[in-house]
Amino acid sequence: MKNFSLVIFFLLFWIITVGVLLFTKKINAVAATSTQELVITAQVISTTTTSTPPESTTTPLIQGNGGQGIMINQQQPFVIINIEVLEIGANFLKIKFTTNKNSFGELNYGFSYDFDKTIWDNSFQNEHIFSLQNLKEDTLYYYQIVAKDNQGNRITSQVFNFRTLSKQDNEPPANPSNFTAEIKGLGIYLFWSNPIDSDFSNVILLKDTREPPTSPFSGRKIYEGTNESFIDEDIIQGETFYYTLFSVDTSGNVSSGTILKIIFPSYDIIDNLKPIKRMGEELKVSVKETEKLLLNNAQVDIKNGELRLELGEAPKVQKLKKLRIHYFPNQQVKITLNKQNFKKQPTQIIFSFANLEEHLFRYENSNRNYIVDFKTPLFAGGKYNIKLMIIYKDGSVDLVEVGEILIDPYGYVYRRIIRQKIALFKKLTIISLQEKFEEEKVSSAKITLYHKNKNKNIFEMWPGYNYDQKNPQFTNERGEYGFMVPAGIYYLEAVNQPTNEKYETEPFEVVDRVINKNIEIGITYIYWYQDPDNILVVINLILLISLLITLLYLIYKRSYKSKLTDGEIK
């Protein structure tokens, strides 16, 4: 029975120890997000003061009118009864403290516990009022009260702190600048530059067809956020649109607004957007006409995000050249065909994307082009065929295999995390140390692209503004970035701004327009003793071994006792 009780004791000890460790781990996780040095909080008028425990022998707190004070050792009769903040502003503080008998007052304050400034109250009385002026707005200060009586006794309060208020901001922010628009297909592309004010919050874009909106509460809101562009696809041909763009600061102030007037033209849409035939229907395709179509000039105009396909006459024996081009997910694509490339007049040109989407080309009289717009899929990794079906006035039809579009993923910036993990009973070992690799995406990293100037034979910052792109870019919350560039030699520079870590790639050649390299910007090594899970494994292993040793000892003791008993019987 005694041996059984000992086993139960060790089992309970092991269970309680594991429970305490788990509970401690949870408490530590909570404590890691709290401020440990601020222990006492005293609610006062207009603010909250906090203090750290003093190193002196002050004992209980005394509740006063409007605040809290401290009392020195009860053996001394001289005490501070009350400390009260009367008024606080952006650059001033008014504070009052009271002692139980007449005294001289002193107030020490500053940005830290060093208290680089002191003011005195030389009036001998029990109530003292101090006014601090010329303070910095929205700034944390520390202060301490000192009182002296006429017998030379000196008492000191705990260290309190306060934060001055921010000045009330009634000044409206600057308007967004460079507010422009481009008509692309059946959409209006709006661009602007956000103000550089430090308190800038967001922009609000309004739209109306009758008169310009004059406030954020008039007109129809079509966008609110921090982007610097917007595509309006809710368009009526021949209509006039007024766009008003406001900026908003962190105090809620709104700018006066900047207005843009757009008159959307009317296009001659072939057959009113009603296809005669669909790609999936039975077609009598003229092989003879198909052989005459050749993609002899398939180039990409990156600046306008436009894919130009030039169709020309080809020898009968020559096969069609197929296009293979790369894009990022959810990217706007524009395809242009020039009317002069057609030997016969088409009545309809239908664009088929991956046999999933069909779009009808529209005709623009101004430049004699047939144009179609579409967006690439949201997800990377796909390869999609693109086709053209051209229907002529004489009823003949040509089906042209244009080529394929590849959707590439965005590149991303990451830190490599190496964790040492303790593993039990792995690879014929009781305990082993293994390394686990992880990637931690880095947001807001600054990515700058450089290209080689062939004429100067040097690397220069790539002029992204010439290609409707930003350079440098900043990674999003998933650490992503991406560039679409002409062929050439490039290299990337990545900077993790909070840590100032910097990495440069080796020069590389681009032939498919896409720059999406994954960049490792640093390594974090987490040793086994820095991981609470590993510590728990070690402790559990020790407890398990202790339990096994105890059981073996009990078995041995029982066996030994049994032998002694057998010997006595003999």
C-alpha cells in the first residue's frame, strides 16, 4: 500500500507540474503584451496618471478628493494627503497637492526619471498649485512631488507620468494633386497623387452626371481608401461625368476637393454587341482565309498595358506564329487590331480567353482600331489559350489561334526562420535536435529596380513612371511586389526599413517581361532553449524518466523484499 501511494504521488506531481507549466506559459504570453513597470493607476481630472513603485519605504495609499496620494511611514506625522491634476492641455499642465500641515512645495519633471527641470512654491502653506508651461504636445512626461516642513522633514512622492494632449486640428488637408483620367475601352481610368501631409488618412471619390459634387455628402461615392487610382466601368457612352476627389486627415477634416469633367465618347460597336455566332457553336471556317492571316508583328506596348497584334498576308505554306506572353494575376489587358490589316471588312471580331470568357471588339473611328479589354484571372499558375473569331460581311469566318497567356505569381520578400526543435523517439534516438525552416513574409519592404543602360554600360534606376509603374515599390501585407519590364539586364535592391537590412540580387536577364524573384532579406535563428515548447518537452522527459526510475526502484525493492521473505521461510 505504501509503494502504491508513492506511485500515485509521483503521478500527481507530474500532472501538477505540467499544468503549472502550461498555465505559466499562458500567463507569460499575456504579460508580454502588457506594461509591467506601471503598477499604480490614479484617476484624476482630464487625464490618468500612473506611477511605478518607489524605492523608498512609503506604505499605504490614501484616497483624496479627485486623486490618490501616498503616505510615508506611519511613524512620521508629516504626509502628502492628495495629488490632483486640475487641467491638462497640448502644452501645459496644472497640478495641485496637499499636505497635512504647512510646507514648502517642489515639483520635479522631465522626459525621463532624471527630471531635468524643477519648479518651487516658496509659500509656506498646506496647499500647493503648480503650472507647467511650454510643454510639447502629445508627449509623455514624468514628475515627482517633494514637500518640506519647517522642522527639516522632507517627503517625496512616487513617480507619476502624464501625456499632453494633441492640438485640436481644424485645418483641412491639401487636395490630391495630378488628378487626371484616361479613357480605355469602356472604362475611365482615374489617377492622382495623395497629399504628403503627415496626418493624411484617405481620399473620397464622388461621381455625378449633372453637376460637380461639392462635398463628401453630395454625389455618389464610388471609392474611399488610400490608393492613387480607380477604374470606373459604370459608363454610359456619350454621357458627361463629374468626378470630385477629396482628401481626409486623421482628425476628420476634409479638403475643398478637386473636380474633373469627362465627356465619354460614343463608339461604333459592331452589331450592337450581339455576336452572330459564338465560339462554341458549329462554324464553317474558311481554311483559305485562315492561311492568309499571320501574326507577323506581335509586340507588347507596356506603357499602356496594350497588346498589339498586327495581322498580315502570309504565304500558304507558312504557319501562324503563336504568341506567348506573361502577366500577373488580376491585371488589365488591352488588345488592339488595326483596320488596315484586314483584306475584307469584318462585321464582328470575337475574342475568346481560355474558352471561359468571350468579349466583342469595339471599333474606334479616331485611330481606326478594333479594341478589346479584359482582366487576367485572380490566381497565378495558369496557362490560357487566346483565340480570335473574325466574321466578315460576306459570311465567311476565320478562327485564329493567337497563342497563350501565362499568369505568373508575384514575387515576395521574406525572412528565413530557423527553429531548433527537440524531437522524441525520432530516427532510432530517444531525443534529437532538429531544425525546422519557415518563411516569414516582410511587408512594407522597399524594392528598387535597376536596369543596365547599354549606351553607358552602367546600371541606373529603372524609370517606372515611363511604364505606368512605381519604382521603388513597397511590398503589401503578404510581402508581394512585381514589375513588368522590357527585355534587358536588371538587378533588385530590397531594404527592410524597420531593421535597415539590405539585400541586392545578382544581375539577371529578363526576356518574358516579368520580374518576380523571391528575395530572402535576413535570417532569424531560434535556439531550442528559446522555444517554450522545447522546454516543456525536456521537463516532461525528465519527469517521465523520474517516474520510470521510481517504478524500477519499487519493483527492485519489492523483489528484494520477496527474496528476504523467502530466505526467512527456508
